[in-house]
Amino acid sequence: MEKIERIKEIFVSLYNADTDWSLAADMFVAWNVDNNFKTESFREFVDWIDDDDINNTWHFFFGYGDEFEKFAEDWVEDEEQKDYLTYCRS
């Protein structure tokens, strides 16, 4: 299966789940699913993640809690941060 499809499946399986990563990461997953994966941030994430890490615990999402702004700085493309933060607050 193609890398992007594998990651989409993972995001869909985690949609509205409490992953224990952080609320900010859970909202990132939901935001991408609700946007049908048509965000630059999702494309960048797919490019960034190593194939060998796709099925591993995504430790890099841990520790943000509800620090949406910090998460956005680290994981959301600049032009999409406002949209992501609005989504998180709704």
C-alpha cells in the first residue's frame, strides 16, 4: 500500500480517539480527516515521516497537551495555522 494511504488509514482509525499523545495532536488528526486530507500540513507530514516509523508509536506527538499554538508552530504549515487553531477552539 502506498505511504499516503497507510497514513490516511491510521488517521481515520484514530479519528475522535483519545490517543494519549496530546489533545493538540488528536485535534490535528481530526482536522486533517475533516478536511479530507487536503492540507499542506498533511502532505508535509507524509513527506516527513520515515517509512519505518509509520506503524510505530508516534512519540513525536507526545507532550503538547492542549498547547495548540505550540503544536501548530511545530506541525502545521504557517498558512494553515489559523485554520487549525480555529478548528481546535470550535
